[in-house]
Amino acid sequence: MLNSKLKFVAFAEDPGGANYLIDLAKYFEIGEFSLFGYGIAKSYFDKLGVLYQDFSNVEEISEKINSKGVFVFVTSENVQSPAFEIQSSLNNILSVAIVDAPTSLDWRFRGSTNDSFCHIPDYLVVPDEGTKEWFIENGIDEKKISVIQNPKFNRAQRIAKEVSLRTKKELKNDVLGVNSDIPIFLFLGELSTGLNQIEYRKSDEYTLHGFSDSNKRTEIVVEEFIIASRALSYPVHLVYRPHPKESLKDYKTFIDLFDAIDLHPEPIESCLAANFVVGLTGSLLEEVASLGQSCLSIVPREKERVFFSDHYTNLIECVWNREELNKAISFFSKDSSVSELNLSRDIPDSSLELAKLLRSLAH
């Protein structure tokens, strides 16, 4: 260990961005790297068996990092994230921020201020070229941005290869507890909140409206999904999978309309056990699409179709009005199976790419 201090310190708060860090330690020597968890990222790390240190205070990190080290953090939906305080306290320590998705880009670094770049780091890692272009257009030096795809796709492929050894019937029974040939539609929940609250509330731009008086984005989409699914000429088994950051009590108005709730610890297995996966614009839907699983994105307004990383926009069918939603649900093939998954794609090891980048940035 250099001067008994760490050369690379990582910090995660939200589960989405935490995916960038879960496999990073294996590319560093013992004593070089440490991962700190905070908030819901801790339970996510626990579930995956990832070793991390529980973040307690800024001084703890300041004391552990080498003067020539690198501090890397993933952005979160917390405007008062400790990551910003850590970053500002580490004088002369290079800071690297990871933007895990192409959404709310003008809110990622403003914190509690009105300045979109108040907490901009020394270097950025982004998931796709579109996100990189946005930062360049808004004044960030191109030389200070690297595109590295989220390592979640590497992990998804590893799990899918293991799952492919089992039959669809086995998966349905073992993972979702369904022992029948009735098609399973799995809906992936999302929060109706975020960095820019206005984006998660009903507006005049909405072309989907649901059946209740709710003005929440996710509730409206779920209600439209229920309407379309229950109108089919054949029975389907509707399963709701909550987002890691949401509580089922938030959706008590519609949760009884589903046949089951999925709390299986491995979301990829759940998605591959289903016949059809439906969601809004969450990252798990991207992972499912990358594997070739049948999936559909339902958004309440057309502008949200671009909320996916540009790698996967064309892989995911997206609808934003009731007519197209009904068509998409109706045309779904009942015969989708695990054997049809796309497991032969050559995906670069994103964690290795990130580790190499951090080494190159270290003094």
C-alpha cells in the first residue's frame, strides 16, 4: 500500500450507478482500492455479496486516500449527496464522476443550487455517445470525458448464460412460483420521483391518462398496462416487480390488480422467467433488451422515448398512446423462450475499462 493509504476510493449511493463499481475491486491490488457504500447502495451491495465499507463521515475518506489518488463516485438522486462534500474536501485529489444514465443531465451536479455544474468533477465517465455530446455542447472539455458502457450488461449476460441451462417451465415455477402455461407479463416498477420532480408528474404533454385521478407518472402507465392486458382474448398472469427504491404501499391503489408481486433477489432471473417484460424507461429494461428477451417500454409522452442509452434505443419497442399500446400487447408472441436469448454478443469488460481509465488518470 502506497504510504499506507489507498490510491483509489469509490463511493456509491444509488443502485443504478453502483453497478459500475461492483466488480471493480478485482482489477486492483490489495490495499489499492476501497469501495464505500451509502444509502440504498448498501443493501444492493449486500444482496450481491460485494465487499464495501459503510460510509460514516467525510474525514474517514480524506484520511484514507493517498495524496496522488483518485476519488470516483456515481451520481445519485440525492441533491445533498455526501459525494459532493467528499469531493470538495479532497484538495488536489482527482475526482471522477460516473453518470450511469442519459437522464436529468442538467441536474446531476447542481446539488442544492441552481448551477447545473456546481459540483462538476475533474473527469466524467458516461454511458453513451449521446450523453457525452450533451456535456460537450454544454461546455465540458471533450478530453475530460470517457464513454464506458454500464457493467450491468456484462453481469446480465453472465446470469443469462446460467439461466439458459434451465427450461422456461422450471424458471416460471422456481423464480416466479407459477406452475402453468399461462403467459406471464412482468411489469418493472419505477419511482414517480427524481432529481427534477416536474418530470414525474402529469402534464399537458401526456398522451396516456390511466383510469384514476393519479398524476404520478408510474401509476398512470401501470393503469394503462392493466387496461391493455386485461382486454386480451386470452388469460395472462400479471406480476409486478417493485423498483429497489420504492415501497409497495406507494401503489396500494393498483397493486391488487396484479396476480402476484415479484421479490426474487435476482431481477434478471425474474425477467427471463417471464414471457414478456414491460416497463417505462428503467435500466433493467435495457438489460433485458440486450439479452433478446421480449420487452416493451410504455411512456406517457413521446419525448421520453429517448430516456434510454443510445446503445439500446432501437432494441426496445416504445409506445406512448393507448392504440399503439393495445397493438403491442396484442401482437406479443406467446412462444418466447429462454433458448431465443442473444448470448453470443461480444461485450467488452466495462469494469476492466474503468479500472484502466482510473489508473491512467492517477498521478
